[in-house]
Amino acid sequence: MKRAIFERKNVLVAGGAGFIGSHLCDELVKTCKVICLDNFLTGSEKNIDHLLDNPNFEFIRYDITQPIDLESFPELNKFKIQFQGVQEIYNLACPTSPLKFEENRVATILANSYGVKNLLDLAVKYQAKFMQFSSAVVYGPRRKDNLKVKEDDIGLVNFLSRRSAYDEGKRFAETIVMSYVRSFGVDAKIVRLFRVYGPRMKLNDNRMVPDFISNALDNKDLVILGDEDFTTTFCYVSDIVDAVIKIMNSDFSGPYNLGSDIEVNMTDFARKIIKMCESKSKIIYSKEHFFMTPLCLPDISKVRNDIGWLPIVTLEKGLEKTIYDLRASKGLKSIEEVMKKF
């Protein structure tokens, strides 16, 4: 059925209160009416507080593993969904906390199965474009040859490992998406994110970038989970948001690797943070954590050739913005801890 589009497109962002999802909402709300769904399992209300008064933004606390009927929410009447439907759906909804991974294991499985299916059912109902946020983990661990991985690499994932709910879950989610493409003709796109950083990353969540910055600000040791040869890549969040919007507006479907293709040595990275924070911290090494291991390095030639995208934010500029944000977050957290004593 042909639906009328009024002054703006209706766009649904599942997982929109998370780190990346909230930045995506920031950009989309400039031109679209944005419906943000999140159950706050690993997302945070403070990530979207600044959007709650925007008439083109509506937040609904909801678990997408339950069937979704957007027309049943009275707060969405202003978006006229019964007439206009939804034009785009972005699915970022999946627990991503390394610290709480084990307690969220079943929730992760459900998000990567029932959750994906429920959102795809909406895409079928409203003939909406759909984007699945996948991950570099679908390729498995770093290969010995250290070559950059292309999108046609089928990967090698241990589906019985301690982290398989996430790794194999992301692979299965892609399978569901492609099944809906072939069975119902859904216009779906898949993006595979490599390591992303930026403002709004959670403190004390066992993630390298915020942990390094937090410790550096406190003059504590920076702990690298590996040895002096540990390398990875980092892409600033605004570059990722730019890519996904361009892909959604294109005729291409992917899958696409999204991330930086510049390899960074973690020891050099830690030293850079120590210097930028004017810290007295030292660098120490510890054994690898099962959720913090070297990922494959991305070959991003496909997305560069198809839509002309490349990361443009330098590591120095991205870290500068991230350190500024996390410094402020630590200050607010300290104030909250003091207030709790009264």
C-alpha cells in the first residue's frame, strides 16, 4: 500500500539509547521523526535526555523481543503511523556490555533472534527500509596472516564458546535478515562494525577506550589485555553515523565493513591517552579476556567504492572529544556519589 509521507519520514531506531544509537538519533532527528526503542539493559537515559523535549523525537521503553505494535502507543499518535507507517528501521538493539556479558547472555540470544524477527515483521508491514547493525565478530578471531578481511569472507566462529551468544548471534541475525530479503523482498542493508569509540561510552564497563581514559584521569595503571604486540583499529562514532545514513539512502545493501583500516598498536594508543590526559599512569599487561581479543582488521574498499565513504576524524581529534566527555561524566558521577551520602 502506498503511504503518504507528511512533512518528515518516520524512522525507528531500536537500541537508540545506546552509545552508537543515541548518536544516530541525534543526526536523524534533524530531518526525520524518530521513534527510539530501548529497554535500558545496556543503554542509558542520559544518552537521550537532550532529545526528550524535541517534538520530532519520541522515546518508548520497550523490549523488542516482544511483538511490536507501534500503533498501540498513544504517545506515537502525533507521528500518524496508521497513515504514514514507518519508512526506515535501524536495528542496534543488542546488549553490548563486556562487564555484564555473562548475566545478559540469554538476553543477547533473544535480541539476535526474536528481536530481529519482530523488527523485520515491522519492515514487512510498513514496507520500510531496514538496517541490521552486525559486527566484526562474524569473521571470528584475528588470523595469523593478519590480512584485512573482506565482506565475502565467511568467517570461522566457535559457536560453543563462552561468547558465542554474541558472536554466533550476530551471524544468525544476518541469516534472518537475508531470509526476509529473499522471502518478503525487504529492502535490507547490513553493516559490520569494527571497534568504535567516542562520547557517551560507559565508564567502568571493561571497554578499552573509556577504561584507559578513566584510569589516566585518576593516574591509575592502564591495563592492556594482551602483550606489547596487541593491535586493533578505532573509528570515531560520527564517521560511523555518516556511513550508515549514506548506506540507508543508497541503492546498495552490503554487507559493509565499517571501521578504520589503520592499525593501531595498543601500547602506543595508551601512551597517547596518558599524554593527552597529562597523567602519571603506567602501562601494564595482563592476560586476554574472553571478550577482549584481537579482531580481524577491516578491508573497507567496498564501502569506499560504492558510496565514497572513508573515516575522516583523526585519532587525536576523536580522543580529544572523547576525553572531554568522559572527564565530564566522571565529574557528574562523583557528584552523584557525594549526594547519595546525604
